[in-house]
Amino acid sequence: MRNWRWLLLVLALLLAWLQYRFWFGPGNSGEVMMLEAQVTNQARDNEGLRQRNEALAAEVKDLKDGEAAIEERARSELGMIKPGEKFYRVVEDAPPLPASNAVRAPAGNDSRVTDGEQP
């Protein structure tokens, strides 16, 4: 009978020690949950970077293989046109200024008035 008590005491102490390690020791449950959250965030970041890399790889392939991408970039970023083409720039008028801030354009340039009135 006495041996059973020692065995139960040893088992209870072992259980208490294991519970302590589970909750407060290295690699405890809180630390595991924090690391799982970090892994989830890193996986999301990696997916975004993977998609970005795929888009960049497709753009590089398009620039290496096709003239259309190079031509589009030259037109949009450098303002280039092909020989024989005409370039038209559409400039929208600025919104009219209040009457007290109306300023007329200097002579010799454009005869328009910035506040929308006729000269």
C-alpha cells in the first residue's frame, strides 16, 4: 500500500513538471502560437512576392521576345513616335479662377485668359 502512495506522488510530480514545461518552459504554448502567426504572415508575404516575381519575369520575357512592349514603353515613357506619324498633345484647360484672382496671359503668347473671360 505504501508503494502505491509513492508511485502516485511521483506521477503527480511528473504531471506537475510536464504542465509547467507546457505552459511556461521553452517552446511553451504561447510561444508556439506566436511562431505560427509569424509563419502565417511570412507565407502571405512570400505569396505576394512570388506574384510580383512572376509579373516581373513575364515583363522581362516580353521585353526580350517582343517589339510591342519596347515600342509601348518608348511611346509612353520617352514620348517617341514612328517616322511619318503625327503627334497630338491634348491639353485640358485649367479650371477658371475666381474673378479677384484673374490674371491675363502675357502679350505675344496665347490670347486666352485664365479666368475664362474673353479679352
